[in-house]
Amino acid sequence: MIRGSEFIVRLPALTLSGDDAEPEAPGGRLEEMGQRKSRGYRILVVDDNVDAAAALGLWLELEGHQVQVAHDGEEALAQVEHWTPDLALLDIGLPRMSGYELAQHLHACPGLSELPIVAISGYGQKADRERSRRAGFFAHLTKPVGLERLGPLIESLLSDAPPAD
């Protein structure tokens, strides 16, 4: 049996009280979980699955981040020539250039040698995680990634770092 990617999307509910009540702003629960930031970060998302990349990019934007999305390594490298990310979230199984290769190319770019890079991949075996570490990834998350894990990880990687210009 062939299966594709599986995603779980959780959206905050609007709460109404009374006939003409204004909806309460969603996000109170996210704030309680410590996922709201006082400032947004510049995040590069690279995934050849267009829908997965768009969904992740949208969630990051809703969290207040500036997001650039690329669908392969060459497109990602072209984007960082004119846009400096604070963090990169890379799929490993990219066409033409693997996420491992892309991570090494990104770290070789001027100003990106210390760029935090996180693998978001369907590859989750111990050997895959070790290969990610050797390629310069700061973390390796296996799909489907729960947003409750990704938000705190982003904050922990970037909270002490000044945002890129």
C-alpha cells in the first residue's frame, strides 16, 4: 500500500458570547503554550511537496515570522543571495540536491556559516539523524511534525540570536 504525507492541522476556535459579541482573538492557547514570540524571525522553508511547504509557511507567517519558500536546493540558494534567513527548515529528500547537500551549501554562503538548520523529513532512522548532524543540521524532526514541537524549537534556537537584516 502506497501512502503519502499525513498532516494534522489544529486551528484555534473563535469564542462568541452573546448575540452581537465580537470574536475573541484566537491564540490565547498558543500563548499559554509559549509559542507566541515578541518578534518574528526570517525563516526559509525548503520542501518539494508544494502543499506541505505552503502549509508550514502559512503557519509560520501566522506566528509572526517572515517566510520564504523554495521547492528545491537551487531555488533556495538563489533566494539567500538576496534574503538572509535566521533559520532554515529543510526537507531531506529534495530533487536534484539533497537536503544534506543544501545544508552544506547554505553554511558555505557568506554570512550563513552559523545558520541554524532543522531537518524536517520522512527519514527518521538513527542513521538519518546522524547523517543530518554530520551535515550541519541543528535538529532533525520526523514528519509529520507537530507544531507544538516546532514552535518551541524555533524559539530555543533563535531566542538569543539577533534577527538577520
